[in-house]
Amino acid sequence: MGLVVSAIVFLFAVAVVGAAARRLPQVSTVVYGGTASACALIALWAALRLAGGGPDATLVLPVGLPWIQAHLRADALSAVFLIVVNLGGITASLFGWGYERAHHESHGGSQDGPVLPLYPLFLAGMNMVLIAADAFTFLLSWEFMSLASWLLVLSTHRDPETPKAARLYIIMASFGTACLLLAFGVLATAHGDYSFAAIRAHAPAAGAAALVVVLILLGAGSKAGLVPLHVWLPLAHPAAPSHVSALMSGVMTKVAVYAMIRVLFDLLGEPEWWWGGVTMGFGALTAVMGVLYALMQDDVKRLLAYSTVENIGAIVIALGLALVFKAAHTPVIAALALAAALLHVVNHSLFKSLLFFAAGAMLTATGSRDLNRLGGLIHRMPTTAVLALIGAAAISALPPLNGFVGEWLLFQAILNAPALSEWSLKIEIAVVGAALALATALAGACFVRLYGIAFLGRPRSRAAGEAVEVGRAMRLGMAVPAVLCVVLGVLPTPLIRLFEPALRLLVEAGPFDGRAYQPWFWLAPTSAIGNSYNGLIMLVVIALLSVVLVLGIHRKASDRVRWSIPWGCGFDGPDPAAVTQYTASSFGQPIRRAFGSTVFRARDHVDMPVPGDTRPARLSVTWTDPAWVVVVEPLSRAVGWLAEKANRLQFLTIRRYLTLMFLALVVLLVMVAVTQR
């Protein structure tokens, strides 16, 4: 535990160096190198902690409030998420170093000056949340993480959309912190001790527990991106530099998932069945809506941010299933669902970081995030194209990559719904399973659209046609998560075995029987007798079939070179222009018409010139996010009205100020008297 705290202190020291010497030419190497080193130490410590077992590491520091102090504890659950956060920190630091150097060379000066001192602070804040063992330290670390990420978003303040994104982010972050503050207040009301050990020992009454469940879903869900609290995420995540966007989407959202797990599975005691029902409902809505949002985006980074919403929905579905099965006293199936959630946490952090890195590489090479201005990059950026293809296939849950294993494990838990006695839950799980299957299929369409428009076809702009491959550091930063996507897809069992201490801590059972460990490369859930998965065999079969297909094509097809006019969407001419290709909007039109016309009120507007007019036809799409109409706009009006009324307080006389202070004291004393009864 001392090593983790020392590494976090080192991150603060690196931030000081970045702030003091940010104009020096080599400071980015020091900041990103020091951050990666600290993250590597924490990740190694956490992996050894899980592999070796042993007692939980605890530490009490004489800081914070006088009667509370700072309680730090790293149990098995903390160790799992420490690996996720710091593995993301390592790859983001490597990519960020190359990203900063590329921008320094292309713009004649460092673009990461404001980022350098804030970047290690952001990672330090996330690590502090994971080891906090009392409510005060947890909330302080949570707010520190939020403020650091908010300032990182503001680092691109010259972008005209950034101030709006930062303003909405800080509002939603404040809302989430307020909900968490109330939740921990309710948990500690009975005994007045804010340490997690005391909260764990005094389970709240049913009514208080119900209130905490709602507050946690609102507080942590707003940070994770649960619909309809997701509105800040697609604005703030793309606004940050690409390696910071990868941390926010791939890692920070997992810290919010950790908060949900910590409270719902650990601090609240035995769950009620309806906790899981409500959680699954939110997860299913989030998964389907998130991928539909993503399908209508032409901005690469905004598309990836909305895809994060969809994947968070899948993780929350798994958590809801685990709560339901734990309440039904079927711990083995509960462990299976929770293992699917933790595996998807790791998987999403890898392939989403990889895809944001690829988006950053495209932005560096072309200067654009607009899909309709890309195209043909597979010829100009072949390494990035291969690595991005791995990420797109993984997030589409294609075997033998890691995204498939997480989805497969989650569906194994869904198929065990008949083990429940509540018919309402059986029906809900069937509906949730159908929603998850729909979201998975639409995710495949979404990333076929992304990859096909960005990397295939012909360049849609001069910048895309003149793009060059990014530097070695950026390519290596993409290669690490790409390799892990393949390795964890082929050999997932060792990682799940590493999770077993966390699973036994939360549901007091492991998800697999001896078949899963004999041999170690065979994955066989106990709760799904007869079903098993072997990524190694699947990889070999896919490779053999691919070889047979290629040899068959070469044997049967003629090797004579043939020339023909390419099809250009009806354009009849010897050299079809790039503008005649499918655009991102036209590619997604069928799905947009099938789903978006009702859900988002999406409308296509076609500007078709009259015969004889040489202007090109134009397609524009308008749509409305229901969350803005239902949640954001009414809240904005209410906040504006309250702010206008509260503004009068600064013009009161001294007599009225004293009166307000007296009334506030009376109200506070009444509240204390009521709670002490």
C-alpha cells in the first residue's frame, strides 16, 4: 500500500515539474515518462496483489477532517480497477508523448502546455478514488478527478465548442458529486462514522437503502454516461486532446462503475431484487440509445464518445444481473454476471483507448475529425489502419477478439434467467437480452461505417490524400492495446482467474468450476453446462479458413490484370470524382430512417438542383436528442431562474444578512435535533 501512495505522491511531483518547466523543450518527456513509470508501478503492485492474495492493504493518514482522518485501503476490487486505470495511463502517456511531439513540429510550438501539469493530476485523482476507504476521502478524490478532467477539457479553449462542453461538464459533475454526497450522508446517518468499515457494519434500513440506490445511479451514472444523464459526455470527451479523451472515455467512466460496485455490492449489504431490475433497465436503455446516437455522428471522436455510452450500458446490464442473482441466493450465476461486467470493463478500456488513439492519429495526419473529409487512409497510414481495424472488430464483438468474450459471457448469464423465481424478472431479462443483442448488431454496423468511410475508398479531401503515417511513439501507443485485445480474446481465462478474489469478495463465489482451469485456455462457466469457449481453437479455425479462402480464390480466379471503370453511385464517366462516394450520412441513412425518425425525430433534407444546374446535390440531417428536451433544457431554465433570484442576495443590507445567518443556524440545529432522535 505504501508503494501505491508513494506513486500517487510522485504523480503530484511530476505535475509540479510540468507546471514549473512547461516551456522547456524536454519537459513533455519528463512528464509523460514519469507518469507512465508511476502507473506501471501501481499496475504491477495491483496485479501481484490479486495473484498472491493475502490481507487487504490499509493505511490511515493524519490528514483530512480532524475526527475522520484519511482511510486508505486496497482490496481485491480496488486492485482490479487499479490495473484498468494505470494500464490506460501507460498507453495514454506513450501516445500522448508522440502526440505532443507531432503537434509541436506541425504547429511550431507545444500544444500540450496546459495539459502537462494536469495530466498526472488526473491520473492521481482516479487512483485516489480507488483506494479511498472513507466517504470524505472518496468525495474529495472524486471532486479532484472531476476538476482535473474539466481543466483538461478547457485546455482546448480556442475551439469554439469547448466552453459550452466545459460548462455542461462542470454542471453535471457538480450534480453527480451532490448525489454521491447525499448517498454517503444517508449511509452514515445511523452511526455518524464515515469510514467504509463502519458503513459496511451498519446496513441501512430498507427505505434508506432504496434512496441510496437511486442516488448512486444518478451520481455515478452521470459520470459514467447513463442515459439520460449522458448529455455532457459526447461534448466534453471529444473536446479534450486525444490521449486525454482516451482516458476520459476508456478509464474515467470505469471509475464511475467502480463507485457503483463499491456501494451496491459492498456497502449496502444484501441487495433487494428490484435493485437489479432498475439497474438493468437503465443499462438496456443506455446501450440501445448510445449506439443509435453513435450511428448518426459524422465527427469521429463524438461517435466514439457515444459508443462509450453504449458499452457502459452493457456493463450496467451485467451489474444488474449480478444484483438480481445475488438477491435470489444464486451466487455462482451472480459471480458469472459480475465476471462479465469486470471483463467488459477491462476490454472496453483497451479497445476504446485504441480507437481514440486512432482518431488522434487521423486528426494529426489530416487535421480533421469529420468522416466526410477522410477516406483512403489505409494507403496513406497502413499501420494505423491495421490497428484501428483490430479496435473496430473488438468493439463490434467479433471473435476471436476480447469484445466477443465479454459479450459471450454476459449472454451466458442472461440465459440463466430461468433460475429465478420472479416471473417479472424473467420477462425483463428476456427483453434486456433482446435489447443487448440489438445494440451489439448496431455496434457492428456503426464501426463498419466508421472504418469504411475513414480508411477505405478514395480520399474525400486534399488533406486525406496527402496524409502520412504518424510517428513511432503514437503507433506503439496504439499497438499495445491492440495486442492486448487479441491476447485477451484468445486467452481470457487467466484474466478471469485474476479477478476471482474480487468476485469472492462481492458475491462469495467464483463463476467457474474446475473445467475452466483444466486446461487453462478453456473457458467453461459452471452456470451454463454444455457451453464453453476456446479462443485459441477459434483463432486457429478462423486462420485456416482464411488461408483456404485465399488459396481458393487464387486457384479459381484468373491472374490476368483487368481494368474497368469503378462504380461511382451512378456517375457515368471515366474518372468518378471522390464526392460521388457514399458519405457517412448516406451510409447510415437506412438505420437512421428505421430508428432515428421516431426516437430522435431525425429528418433528411435533400437539396436537389434543377436540371441544368451544375451544383451538386446536398444531403443534410437534423435530429434532436430527447435527453436535451426532457432533462437539460428544463434544468437549464430552472437553474437560470434560481440564479436570477439568488442574485438579489448580494444587494442585501447587513441587517438582512445577519437575519439569514440566524435562520440558517436555527434550521441546522433543528436538523441535528431530528437526526439525533
